[in-house]
Amino acid sequence: AQSVTQLGSHVSVSEGALVLLRCNYSSSVPPYLFWYVQYPNQGLQLLLKYTTGATLVKGINGFEAEFKKSETSFHLTKPSAHMSDAAEYFCAVSLYNNNDMRFGAGTRLTVKP
Amino acid sequence: SAVISQKPSRDICQRGTSLTIQCQVDSQVTMMFWYRQQPGQSLTLIATANQGSEATYESGFVIDKFPISRPNLTFSTLTVSNMSPEDSSIYLCSVVQDYEQYFGPGTRLTVT
């Protein structure tokens, strides 16, 4: 079965600094990969996803992620953090068109002024 | 995109009682999912509910504890039965539409 591991339950950056949230996956077949964001007391919002094609995926709010098959990774980055980026971020993996999505443990991003 | 609503948005319940959570989607979808998010943790899939068939439960979840109904293509309910404090979680409904997964706002349940 597929699974994801998010390295670092908490990440703290200064405003304007690079954001890097790490995600590694395990899958027996080519996976679909996702990043979701959850703001306090809100539901999940899709940031970006990789299905096929270009390995560098751009999402909303300036985030992007690169699918690296050789490293089984799908790290999320943003060049310059904003205070509004403070939230919980979840990496997820699924097979066969989202029929069985599995989530990582989540990474809480804190942005310091 | 699919818009999902859940009722109630939150509730405080006494142990031993049951709560039914409703999930309404603004369009017809084949597959609906129920997730649990325990405090400070990630999402765990409880079950997959397809219209017209029995829900499929993940390991660690049973129908007697979490009965699910799926009467049509836009609606589902999840009941949390005989609740204990360990059931205090956020319960989220989710659907797949056009190969994208959408989540409801969640139901925050506190069991005292």
C-alpha cells in the first residue's frame, strides 16, 4: 500500500525566507501526489498535485513542488514566506485517480516576523 | 469543483451516546470518503462509501462503531456510536470529482 512520510512535524521560518517542507512517498506503482494546507479551524485546501507529465508543479499562493522519482520525494517549496502561510501542511499520495488517498502526519509551519 | 457541507459543524456529546454527521455535496459523486483527524494528528481514512453498496471500512474501523449511510449520490451520513472521549476528533467528509479530491469543513466532536 502507498504511504507518505513528512520529515519534521514543525518548521519555523522568518518572513521572507525560503519555505521547504519535505515529503517522501512509498508506492508500488506511479503515484499521484498532493499537498494540502489546513488553516486553523478550517478544512483542507488543495495547494497542488502531481499526476503525470511535468515534474515541477506550481500551485496556489506561490508554492511549488517537484516530483523526484529517483528520490521518491515530493518536497514543497516557496521562495519567500509570508505571515499568511502559517498553517498545517499535509502531503498525500493516492493511486488510480484518488480512490485511496493516504496522508502524511502533517507539518506545522510557523512564520516569524 | 465540488462544494461540501457538513452538519453539525461542532458538537459536545456525553460518553455512551451517538452522533450522526451529515455530508451534503452540491453535485452527484460516485465515491465519498469519511476521515478522522484526531487532535494534532493527520487524517485517517475511516471508510469509503459508494452509493448502492455497503461502505468499505479501513483496518481498525468497524461498521458497528461507525455505521455509514449513502442513500443517494449527493448525501451521506456517518454515525459515531457509543462514544468515548477517544472519539473526540474532527470528522471530515470527502469526495472525488474530475480526479480531484475535495473536503468538507469538518465536524469537530468533543466527547465528555
